[in-house]
Amino acid sequence: MLPLIGTLDTRRTKDTMEKALTCLAAEKARILIIDITGVPIIDTMVADHLVRLAAVVQMMGGECVITGISPATAMTIVGLGVDLSMLRTGASLAEGLKLSIDISNGGGGKAR
């Protein structure tokens, strides 16, 4: 699980994502939950990094679940115009954990 809190700029996001991928590989984890409840604003570049991270996690054979997406953040991500099919989301961390358990048990979870 990767809880993000505070302001995210491109550099901090890239550093955090690189560390998360390194940890994911080292732990042989299958699911990465990114909770952005504590992030007040996400700009287009940071949203793009999150979408790319989800794609990389999929390439590594895993699933990425993003929780705590605010309406403004959702609009930013949709505004990118990229394929969002690799994103699994949950309104809250609790919902993301339930979704992750379902994925781990071989279920597909709810619709993306």
C-alpha cells in the first residue's frame, strides 16, 4: 500500500513511484494500492504518472488499485484522454482493500 499525503509535484511523484515499483518487485507483491485521499490537488502531469504506474504494474503481472480520488482528480484523469481500462478504483481505502482481496481470491472485482 502506498498512501500519498500532501502536495505532489512531478519530481516527488516520479521518486515515489520508482520506490514503489522497486518494493513491489522485491516483495513479489501482486497488488499495489495507491491511496490519494490526502492529496488535495493533482495536476495533469501527476495524474499521467499515476496512469503510467498502473500500466507498469500490469506489465509486471500485478494490479493497481487507486483509492481516494476526488471529483477534481477524476476530471483531471479523464481529461488526459488516455485508456483508463487498467485503472481499478475505490472510493475509500476500505473499498480498495475489499477490491484487492477479491482480486487476490481470483475474482475480477467490480467494474473498473
